[in-house]
Amino acid sequence: QVQLVESGGGSVQAGGSVRLSCLVSGYTSNIRAIGWFRQIPGKEREGVSAIHTASGTTAYADFVRGRFTISQDNAKNTVYLQMNSLAPEDSAMYFCAANLGNYWTLNPDVYNYWGQGTQVTVSS
């Protein structure tokens, strides 16, 4: 079993930055990737970014446009999402999730364990 806990969300002005953290615990040896997802009210959950934990390879959604960076600190069992140049349309509940398979994408359907989410609200 894998547990994930997100933190770091909150309110920020447009153009500002937030760093989200995903603390991963439990049996983590078989985790292949950690992904960040977001859900805007009334819309489907969408992938934001993911990192392949063994290689450090990263993936980003098109809407990120260079503004976000995903990283991992293995000593702290934590994955981060640094979000810069935030805009109101980035307001959402942000989730991290763990993929235990060999194929990883930004599709939330391939992720097996989920955190509870952390809210990010960007005001203009």
C-alpha cells in the first residue's frame, strides 16, 4: 500500500508562485512514476506533470508552457511541483498520484494511489 499526502496549496496572486509537495510513504519500491493532476470544478481531472522515479524523466502537459517544474527528493520521499507565473485558470484542486505499472503517462487512469488533494487558488 502507498500513501500520498499533498501540501503547499493556498491562495496566490496572479503571476505568483506556489510549490506543492507530495510526501510518499508505505511500500514505495514498485512505484514507477509520480504524477500531479488537477481538477477544476465542472471539468475532468487532467494531468499536469509526472516524473519517472528511477530515471528522473519528466513529462508536462501543454498548458504548463514552461512555467512548472516537477522534481523529486528521494531522501525525503517527496515529489515537488514548482508552479510559477500562475494565472487564475490554474486554480484547481491539485492531486499527486503513484503509478505502479511499467507504462506511465499523464492519463490519470493509469495511476493507482492518490492523495487527498490540495487547493490552489489564483486571484487576479
